Amino acid sequence: KSLRPAIIAGNWKMNKLSMDTMSFFYDLKPLIKEAKCDVVVCVPFTDIATAAVASKGAKCKLGAQNCHFEPKGAFTGEVSVDMLRDAQVEYVIIGHSERRQYFAETDETVNKKLKAALAGGLIPILCVGESLEQRENGETLALLESQIKKAYEGIDAKDAKKIVVAYEPIWAIGTGKTATADEAEEAIAHIRGVLASLYGDTAQNISILYGGSMNAKNAAELVAKPNIDGGLIGGASLVVDDFVTIINAAS
Ligand code: PEP
């Protein structure tokens, strides 16, 4: 675990206007000066410019929630990796379950987006995780193995270790129902095992986060587990005090 930096990443999803973004970073900045973990805030595209100004000098990095895999061209409504870099974004969430579910993202597009992000110098936060039905059918570990193998297809070890993985059981996202620390640790240890089968010892350097109703109350127990290197936080990342409590739990 000491080989890997702890990371707490917020995912605002489709929330906050520019005024909210300014006040969020104004409040956050002084509270994370001593943070020992890496802090990332993944904002909507329309808040990036405001966040880039408002977070100047703060101990946190900016992330986006999606990108397109093509470098440019006739892709109405899409945003490229270069555009994100140009806007001072350093991280990008790829393959969030909401995008797989509502926006037809597949293991194949996730793989293409990972490659585009890596080639363009963004750090991808790759999301994987099972549905409730898959968990109840005992398919969780096989599904995770398949999602990981397809996501990393054609990616070498040097690039693989730049990717941050987030294990996000779909049934725990936005539901207030968290995986127990033992369930999360089992799934994440399995993901690390799959990465080890692909990349050997490099898997020990890959940060794997838990996501799914992680909050100020349960964060400490989750990040105490040997394979859980931090969290991807949805709802609780919208409120500065809750987000800071989670950051302190991981520091
Ligand atoms: C997420 O969307 O990545 C997430 C984990 O959401 P929440 O924390 O709200 O469950």
C-alpha cells in the first residue's frame, strides 16, 4: 500500500453552476493545505474554466467526467482530450456506470478512451463494477475480470500504471447502500490480481479506489483496508465539509 498514493476524487456529476463552483473551491482551499492524499475534483465541462481559476494554488487537481476518443472533427457535442488538457484538466473519469448505462458506453469505447487519454497525457480514472443482479448471481469477480481485461487491451505496463481504477458496484452508487469494507476489499484485491496476471509486479503500483455511497462516516473503515487506496466520491463530494472529512480519513 505504501507504494501507492492515496487518492480522493470527487465526481460532481451534473451538479453545480459557476457561482457554486467558486464558493466550493474558496471554502475547500484552506481546509486541504495539509492533506496527505492526492485530491481530485471532477467537475462538469461547463465548470472547468471557473474551477481552474478558483482552485489556483489549492492542493487539488481538476478532472473531467468523460472525454471522446477521437482527437478532433465532426463529433457534435463531444470534448477531446486535448481540449481538456488545454483547459488545465489533469484527470478524466472513463467508463462510469452511468455513462455505460445511459450513454451506451461499452468495454470497447472505454478501451479507446483510455488509450486516447493516456496518449494525450491525462490520468484516466477507470470505473468498473457489477449490478445488483450480477452480484446476486455470483458473477461479480468474473465480470470484474472481463471489464478489466477488455479495458486494458493493447495497453503496455508503462501506461497501465498511470491508470487509476475505481471499483464502483452499481447497486451502491447514489443509493446510500455502501459495500461493506470486506466486500470492497475482496473485489479490489481481485482486480489487483487480474492486473497482476496482465502486468506482474506493476499491479502493486496501481491505485485502486472504492466508489459507491462513500461518505464522511464510512470512509475511514474503507480506506483502512490493505488494497483500497482511496475513493471516488459522488454525493458527498458536493459538500465541502463532508469531502474534507473523507480527505482527512485518507491522509
Ligand atoms: C460515483 O458516482 O462515482 C459515486 C460513487 O456516487 P455516490 O458517492 O453518490 O454513490
